[in-house]
Amino acid sequence: MSTEPTRILRATCAPGLAPWLAKEIEALGYAIENKDHTGVEIKGRMADAMKLVLHLRTAFHVLQRFADLYPKNADELYEGASGLPWERVIPADGYLTIVSSVRNETIRNSMFANVRLKDAVVDRIQRAHERRPDSGPKGDRSLVHMFWKDEHCRLALDLSGRKLSDRGYRRMPAKAPMRESIAAAVLMETGYDGTRPLVVPMCGSGTIAIEAALMATGRAPGLLRSNFGLKHLVTFDEDAWKQERADARKLRTDTPPAPIIVSDIDPMAVDAARRNAVTAGVEQFLEFHTGDFADTPLPETPGTIILHGEYGERLGNPEQLKQTYKRMGDFLKQNCAGWDAWVFTSRELSGAMGLKPVKRVPFENGEFDCRLVQFELYEGTRKNRVPQRP
């Protein structure tokens, strides 16, 4: 039995994704200690953190709470942080980055607070080991988060490093990209599990379809990358890490899910989606088509269709967009009877399709206030059918 004490592990997420993140964490077998708009907390050890960074699809970071201080100013921050055992977690020959959110009336520039905390950490390590780690903004090795509001300062170790939502496969971007973590939450909300066909017209860079293939074939997203913040801590256990990765690989299957059909009118977008799917290792599970969304071939067996429509000032004339959304509504009515239809778009355009929604789920996609809208489509004539894959 491990003698390592349990600590608070906080998985952070984009605003509003906490409900889906909590479902993921509970599915991994953990009890939720606390949940708010941008994160979920559990109690766990380093092995639990390893599991989280490998498996979570809707998270940004996994933070291990290190200490709570109550400084009134930067000098008291330095004094308090100097008394913490940083030498037990930050390697003396490593590289340290401080990131922060500071709201204290004595601090005019958060960079000053970062420097004072960095000085406290490296001075402490210097006293313990007679050498100190390098420091700077790279953020790809040892990473400490500081959340300082008024006279409460919480310090945490970032066990993920780069955002977990940055899987590394989206090397060919498209306009109005959807972050991978939001795509995963969208798929979770639709109930997608790979047993029924999935059609993704207007695919852009292919994020929704790629995330669907990863989910349907049990591929842990963390296996797509090699570098995590926890690997740059004194407490890192290489053998435990190898075992967690091996356990995650055992969950993968190469059995194809029900058809996943991807299309876009822009050949460059389809090419980008295909290349991204290759990088993610799931190209073999996707069917790519170039053409207007209304010409997207549909399998004989109904399933789920998700359209990520264009929205936002940077993507065209609002009146033209409304006409496009009217066509989207016509396509769903005339071709997708019996399908579970969802449209991800801005709040303003969510009612432009001429269909009565049965559900509206709020999402924040960067600067945009979005909605995932579900429509109930009754059975009728469907066109553009293609045979289902054996």
C-alpha cells in the first residue's frame, strides 16, 4: 500500500464544461469532492493524477494542490513561499515556469508576483542543494500555478503541462476551429458511443469526427503525446507511469465503430481533416467526402448527425449565414428523418433553421456564446443513402 498522502487534485476545464468533466472522472472510479464552473476536484495520489492526464478528454489541466498562503504583499509572499519544501518536488537541475492569476491591491503587475514566487522557490532549492533550477516562460517542464486573490494565495503543481485539450493531432487548422475538449463534451452530450453511424458535415479540421473515433475505439487522448508536467517533478515514478500507459493501451480496440462520415465543401478542409486523422491514428475509421453539406451521403441505418455551422463576425455576412442555416434546416427535414440531429452554433443563429428544438445546451467556445441544439426529426423519405459498412 502506498505511503504517499492523498492531496487535492483539481482538473480544470473551459468555462461550463465541468458537468461533462465530472462524468468522465466518475467513470474512472473517483468520487467528486468539489465542482465549479471551471473545474472538478478529487482526492488522489500521483498514480491517480497519471490516470487523469492520460484519460480525460474534456479537461485543460490537472493541478495538485501544494500549499495555501495568506500574504498581504509580495514580501510576505516571498517569506511564506520560502518556507515550503520545494526541493522535494522541483528538480535542482530542472526548468521552472510560474503562471498566475493575481488580484491583490498591492500588486500592479502580476509578473512582479511571479518573479517573487520564482525567487522564493529557487532560493529554497539553492539552500537545499547548492544549485538552482533555470526558470523562464517555456512552460514545458516544472510548472507552478499561483492563484492569489486578496490575502489568499493558493499554489499548485501543474501535472499536465501543456493543455490536455492540445492533443497534438490538429496540425492542419481550419477556420472557426472547435477545441478538442469541447468536441468531446459535445459528443458526450449527444450520447455517442460508436454503436450507431455518425455523420459530420461541415467538418472543418475534423475535430468532432476525430474525437468520436478516439472515443469509440477506446483510445486515451493522453497516449497521443509524450510530455506532461508530472514527468518533471522529483516525485515522478517512471515505472508507475509506464504501467499506467500500458493499462491505457490495453483499452484500445481496432474494431471499426459504426460508420463515421466526414464532409466539407472545401477540399482543403477535407484534406486537413484527413491529415489530422492520420496524425491521431484514426484515419481508417473515417470516411471522407468533398461536397456541400446537403450532398453528404447518409448510411441506411439512422444514427447521429452533428453540424458545426459557421458563426461570428470573422466568418461572413450575417444575412448570408442565415440563408445557410435555413438550408441546413431544409436538409435535416428532407434527408435526415429518423436521425438524432444536433447543430453547434452561436446563440444568435441557433434559431435560424426553421426547426423546433427539443434541447438547447449552452457552450462557451472561446469568445463565442454558443448552443448545441437538438432537433427531433420524424420518419419520412431520406435521400443520398449509402450502404452501411459491414
